Amino acid sequence: MDKRTRRFFRFIATMAIVATVLSTQAPNVLAVTQPHPDRELNQEAIKKQLQVEGVEQVENGVKLNLSSDQSGFIRLFSEDMAKVSILKQGDNEYFSEAIQKKDWDTPSFEFSEQGNEITLSTKEITIKIKKEPFGVKFLDKEGNVINEDYMQNGSGYDGEKPYVYKKTTDDEAFYGFGEQGGLNVNQRGESIGMFNTDAYAYQTDTKYLYTSIPFFIGLKDEKAYGIFFDNTNRSYFEMASESDDYYYFYADDGTLNYYFMYGPEIEDVLDSYTELTGKMDKPAKWALGLHQSKWQYSAEDIERVAETYREKEIPVDTMHFDIDYMDEYRVFTWADKFGDQELHQKLDNLNFNKITINDPAVKKDPGYFMYDEGTENEYWAKNPDGTNFVGEVWPGDSMFPDFSQKKVREWWTGKHDILFDKGIDGVWNDMNEPAVFDGPYHTMPLDVTFGKGENKRTHEEYHNLYGHDEAKATYDAFEEFKPNTRPFVLTRDMYAGSQRYAALWTGDNVSQWDHLQMSIPMNTNVGLSGVPFVGNDIGGFAGRPDAEMFARWIEVGAFLPFSRIHYDADEKAEVEQGQEPWAFGQEVEDISKKYIEMRYELMPYLYNTFIDASEQGTPVQQPLVYQFQEDKNTHDVSDQFMFGESMMLAPVVKQGQTERNVYLPEGETWVDYWTGEEFEGGQTVHTNAELSHLPIYVKKDSMIPTREVQQYTGEKPLENLVLDTYLSDEASYSFYEDDGATLDYKDGEYNVTNFNLERKGKHIEFTSNQEKTGYDTELDSYTLKLNGEKAPEKVQAAKAKYENVNSVEEVKVNQETYFFDEGSKTLYVNVPADERHKVKLFFK
């Protein structure tokens, strides 16, 4: 079946799904949830390749005079990053809103020109530019080809469409691309499109979803590189979908402009990419807890659900207010019951954080302050004739703020006091593709305009940036109204760089087993696209799960970077079924509580993983290939993931399954978290996985910081930090600590403590070293938890001998004590936080 035929059948299947699913929606939502048909390249036009007609060395690279009145620039941003631009006559080099860092220190490089070849070389990469025909080749410092143009087609423009063809080998893997459907983490062979789309109840083969991040990572010969195609128009990536010899990417319009970054490790690529487009902020700790939400919770429902969580002692941090809280869906308003101070005080007393949804569409309603102000100041998106564009969304006829304009963003920012005055802690941006119920293909016509004068753009160009700029306007509201508070913005729509402002949830998924299965490769590829803070609606949004499905989903959901239970209105479901942990009976409630409590126990580990994300762009939920790219067996593993640096999860994602195979990457010894059994890496093991069991494996020589369970973050001070350790030879951990709420860390108010446990013959030594002190910690002691050990003869620090006590509980509350649990072969030692001597554990 050729590509055109495949696309035809995909289109027919998608339309059938849309018709079935949307028939249960409000009548005005009967719209196609995929965009206008793809615009394919003219294969004859791209055979005419560019030639280099002149060369000029510039400060940070080379300028090329190309045939067809075009010019090219290859600029070196760092020793391992370059930008390639091909410009039509009169065009300037392009930087989209994705780019945070534009000023780079030019690396030292060598330039040479010989015959048909131009060469740029840094310490890390060499770029060879072929003149006739024009083509670019990237090599590592040993001279190995990392990436090169496919010279039968090369790069250039097909009319208005910029394109680049790249050569590939049949074992090259591809990751990233933002939010993509399907069950495979490796995107090789896929036909990928990027045009943000309100794809309600999307399926595994839905091509266009909510977020567009035109960045991917290639892995060839166990070495990684990244390419960011910075083009905000609708773009396409044919990743060896037509041939094993090449892949290519192109866009409907705009500039040919891409960044190349070399690893060779995937983590190096991500660090470079997020230095270019920005890293996420350090998050508020409460945002890492569990969230609960439903469309059409009444005010009474919100209060009842919050109370039930506390009564049942199931940890949770946040209740969400969906669109029903507004007065007839007018943004920045409150319906009476939802705005009652009594409700908000009740939630505050129960120590809940509160998040309100916010949509961009403003009801066309003279007398409504948002409509009147926006109309008076010309803040709306425009039709080509200059009139205001009007489209139907939840409020009915609506106007759409032109977020491309700074003054409009500032106006939007300034309205958030209406939410924050009720004690709202976070804002959830929805419908920001933008979705338009009566628009063509469920959005605005492509000729609607944004901006003014030389900044004027069509919707076709600006579409993928709409939610990005709205997220910035929302993010800025925290600085204006909640100064020195860490923002929390949740969005359904992103472009590259949006991670600077918001977390992402993956839209209106479905209560289907393949959606649970799909969530793993989807999230891990989002993480490999520079967005660590990602999650899916636990249990599925559209439809309803049964008890088995919800239990399996909460086992995964408790370990999502963004962990939220959220579900659709009852009227749209075949059965009336809640999706709170207790809604499926006692067994599922107990399973839910077990894994939610585990998330809260792991909060120090999770928070520190997010600190890494904010500093190095590290994903929180990682595909195995992220850490083990040298192990080819990990390249296509899509149903397991790393939770941070040390823990690997192998959830059950298929109905009725009670056992499964688990691949253990080579180069590590792995420990079964539940039994303590050890396995050498590089093998597949078979494990039982009854309904209550989530297979978890920990890398040997790992140290995982944990704490006591809380009902919400901040309920209890962190006074005793448990260092859950799986020691073979040496384990270490660099523990970051701050208040988890304010921006005071920017002024140095944080601590970094380095822990180390080392086996030396017949004794183990523990040391702690304070690398940075600036935060007034409440930590009083550390509990060493050494798994798989034997009973010590004695424990002491210098001359201080530790007391052997009778229980774990005694150890955790009494310093300079230890206890050995014979049944689990676990040794617990309580070390004072101010201990500066080596703590030695002596064995026979």
C-alpha cells in the first residue's frame, strides 16, 4: 500500500471515529477534528537542486550565495551546535518565539575551502558543505558521519514550501516530535504532521494532535544528534516512511531554518536544545502531588470529593475547576456557587490547592467587560477585510484575543486577579489550538490575521504559536499578582519553547486499553522534546474505564510527571461511573491508595528529578533508550520507562494480563523493588503481575531519597530523610532542597548535600557533605535504609557508638541508632543531619 493510499484509509477511519465520538457531544461540536488535507511536495520540483555560487566567511560561520537568487548561512552557536538557514531574496534570518537564547559565544573554529567542498571545524564537530549540488554533512571529531543531506533531493524550496532531505541507515532510530499517537516510542517509519488540533477522543493512528514541537533526536551507531526545524507553519516529517534510504521534513510555508546539535549522548542533545529554547522552571512542590478533576463537577461535588479524599486518607493536593465555574462560560467570571467564599474557604481549610480552567474565547456580549474592552482596543483576531473574526465555542459567538501583540498579552495577564483573588493557585489553559466549533476543520480560517504592520501574520503561520503566547500571558500573571510565587500553568497546546511557561497534558484521551498503552511512548517522546512536565488524564477523559482498567491506569498515573485524574461529563458516557479512587470498590481503592502514597513517599526523589529537568532539560519519565542508548535492545521498548535516574517501571497495559516480560538493560544489576531479588542486565525476565502489582526494578548502587507519607505536600516538615539504598560497591546522591514554593532559590536560598555510601572490605562508610548552604532546613536526621544487607556487628561515627534498637519506628525517631530487619534483610541507621564524621557500619 503506497503512502497516498495509506493516508486515504487513515482519513476515512478518522472520520468514522469522529462521527461516532462526537455524536455524544453538544450539537455545536460536530466538526472535523483533523486539519485540512496534507500538502505534499512536488517530487519533480525538488529534483532541481541548489548550487553554491559564492562563499564568504563570517564571524560565526559561513555565508553562501546560492543559485535561484537564494542565500545560505551556516552559523556555529557552540562547539556542537549549528544553525542552517536558506533564505529567499530579501528575507532575513528567522528566529521564532521558541528561541530563548539568541546570543552565543562563537566557538573557535577552522574554515577552509578546497575544490567542491567547504569545511568548518570545531573541537567537537566538522561540517562539510558540498558546492555542486549544495549539501551539508556533519561529522564527529573522529571523522564519523553523524548526519548528512540526501543528495538526490537535497534541500531548498518547492514554491513556498521549505524542505530538507536527509540520508538514513536502516538501523537509525528517531525520537521526540512532541505529542504523537501510536504505540511505539521509535518513530522510524512514521508519517508525522504538526498542526495543533482539538482532536477529541483521538486514536492511536490520529495524525494531528494538540501540540507541535518540530524537534527530534536521531540515534545512529549508538550516537545521538538533534534537529529542530524552527518553522511555525504546518510541518511534516516523513521518517523513512517512504524508503529506508532517506527521511525528510518540510512545511507549508515559511523559512528553511533548522538547528543541528550533536550529543553524542541523548542527554547532551536535550541539554543543548533546552539551552536554545529554554528549560522549565523549578516547579512548586504542590503541583507534583495528585490532582483531581471532572468536567461538570458541581460546586457541591468539588467539596464532597475533597472531603472524601481527606476522610479516606488518600493523598491529594489539588482540585480543578472546569468550565462550569464560569458565568455562562464567560472567561474571568465566577458563577455564584463556584464563587462562594464558603466553598473556597472549605477547600483552603482542607489544605487543597485550586486550579481554574481558562479558555481564550471571549463571549461576544456587549456589556461584558472582556468583550467591551477587547473591542474598544482592537484586541481581536481579524478577518482579511479587517473586521473582527467571530467563531463559536462554549460561550456561543466568541472573539479571539490576538496574543501575538504584547499589549493584548498584557491585557490578558492583568485580568488574572479575578481568579487569584479567590485563592486560585494555578491556571489551566484549554481550547487554545485555537478550537472553533463552527470554523473550517474545527479552527479559524487560515486567512484570519494576527498582529499589525510588519508584524502581521496569517492564522496559517501563527496557528501553532497561539497557545504558546497565551501560556506566556498566563505565566506573566503570577509575577504581577503572585510575586515570589512559582507559577503553575497547564496547557493543552504547545510549540517548541512552551516548556518555559507551562506543563502539558495530552488532551482528551479515551478510556481504552490502547490509550493506556499509548501514554507511555507519548509521554516519553514529549519528554525527549524538551517538555519534562507532562501527563495524561488518568483513567481516560472520554468514556469510562472499568475497575481493572482504572487500577492499571492509576498504577501508571501515580508515576506520571503531571499526575491528574480527569474525566468527561456523565451525559457523554455510556455508563455513569465516577473516576475517583474509591469509585470502583474497595480493591481498587486500596490499589489506588497504595500507589498514590508511594508517589508521596518518593516526593524528595521526584522533586530532585524535576530540579534536574529545570537545570539540564532531563526528562522525568524517560524511555529506556535515554539512559541506555548503547544497548540496542532498548531502542524500541515502548511499554517500560525510567522514573528518574534509578527506578524502572514495567506496567501492565493490556486487559486481562497478569504476567509479563520485562527487559533489563545491560550494564546494570537490577533489583526487584518488591522482593529484593537481583538480576544481571542484558536479559528479559518473566514476572507475575496480578492486579495490585506494578513491576518495579531499581538499579544497583542507587540511592533514592524518600520521606513519610503526607496527605498533601507541606502537611509535615521534612525532618527525617530516608536514603533508600541498593548498595553493591558505591552509591551516591546529590540532594537539593529549597522551600518548594517561592523564587528565593534565585537568591541562593537552597542547599545541596552530597551523600555517599561505599563498601570497603568488611565495613561500609557513609558520608554527607554540604556543598551549598543557603536554605534554613528543617532536616534533623537521615535514615540509611540498606536493602539486601546483613546484621552489623556495630555502627559508629568516630567515638560515638550507635545503639541497636528493636524497630524501624524507633530508628526513625532516635538519632544514632540502628535496626536490622531479619525478614526483609534491611538495615536501618539514623544519622544526625549535622554529623560530620564518617559513619562506619562494621560486619563480620
